Amino acid sequence: MTDLILDHFTLNGQTYAGSNTIQFTMDAAKDLAAVYHEAPTVKHNLTLSYADQYGNPVGGTVSPFTGTQSVPEGPYAVKAIPTAPYYYLDYWLVNGLRVEKSGDSITVNVTADTTVVAKFNQYVIHMASDAQGTTNPASPGDYLYNPGTSVNISATPKAGYAFDHWIVNDIAYTSDPLLLVVNEKKWVHAYYRAAPKVTLAIDHNSGGHTNPGRGTYTYNPGTSVTVRASPNSGHTFKSWKVDGKYYYTPSITIILAANTGAYATFS
């Protein structure tokens, strides 16, 4: 509907302007008319564009147009359309200010020259890790996935270290492995801590000796230590007792997950 503005009145052929009211005496038949003209349409420049997270014009497009057009003042709907694999609408920039997305469209109130940018991002997992360990998928690295894909990530600490936590898009997780659902770009970092040392205490009765000999030894968790029992002349090896469990071969390998005691018995 076109807006109209009162221009003037005519009364018996005479023009009256400058007011939206007219007063007269009704002392005879009179010919009164209100004359209108169309209100001028107020327009502003609306600039629509799109870009990826690095400012490159890739990832999608916008509708109803790209570029700059003069549009009537008022609300204006803009839609973002991803066109490249692994891309999604992340957020909008309206006159340089970030506006979080709600669906794939935004309505802007055009009351002055206005710029709208659809910011696209990728369904990607960006893996990173401290130097004290590695990850799977390997880090550093970027890995593209279809939206909704479930991905298991895992961390492997180096000797002397233990996995501590993940940071995924500024949120901490302590589970390892960790299941991620790719519904946006994921920034993933694995953190490690120095692992506490563990001890191996070795002892034996008379009748033989061990290698390593009697004593308490300190190792990193996960270290494999081979211990051997050798009987003296006239004696025989009977068993190893390692934290309550018996082994009947002279040479055994112990994987140290905690403080451990090993006792060799000769007869």
C-alpha cells in the first residue's frame, strides 16, 4: 500500500495549504476536497556478502542478492546458503557487529546504510597437543567431516607423563578416549601432566639372588621391568610373589602401573 501525504484543501476552488485542518462557516453549499500526494520512499544502501573464517569469499552465498542495492527503509530478510562441502553458517556480521545465528536467516531493520556478512565455517576438527604426548587423529592437523559424524579422539602420553584433560571449544573434558559429534568447528587440545613415579621393591630369601638385587627402584608408570632369580649351588628356584600373585618361572616381566613388591623364594 502506498503512503499518502495531505498536500492541501480546496474550498469552492480556493486552495488552503499548510495545515491538516480547515475551518469554515457552513452558511451555504460548499465544494470541499482534500488533495493528497504520494509520500517519498526512503531508501538506504544494503550490502550483502559472505566469507569464511579467514575472510575469503567461499563457503556459500546469500539471498536475495550479493553486492549493494538501494532498498526501502524497514525490515529486510537475508538468507545464508552453504554451497561448498563441509561448510555451515556460523554467525552474521551486521555493520561489523557479531550476531549469533538463529536458523539460516536474519531480519535486519534497515534505517541507514547497512552491511550484512554471512560468516561460514567448516565442519572440521582442529587437533593440537602439548609436547608431552600425541593424539589420534594426529596433531597438529585439521580433519574435515560430514555434519553429524561421531569421532573418537584419544591421547597417548609419553613416558613419564599422564593424560590430564582435553579442551574442546573452551570446555574441559577428562575422558579419554572422548567421543565428539561434529556439529560445528571443533578446536581440540590435549594436555598432559608429569606422572608420579612408581616403585618396585625386590627381595628374596636365602638360597639365591636376584637381578636387580634387593632394593627399591623408581620408575615411570607403565615401565616394563624384567627381574630374574638365580639359585645358589644346592638350591632351586621356587617362585616369585608379585603383589600376592605367584609366578613359577625364574624370569618375569612386570609392567609397573603402581607401587609393586616382588619376592623371590628359593628352596
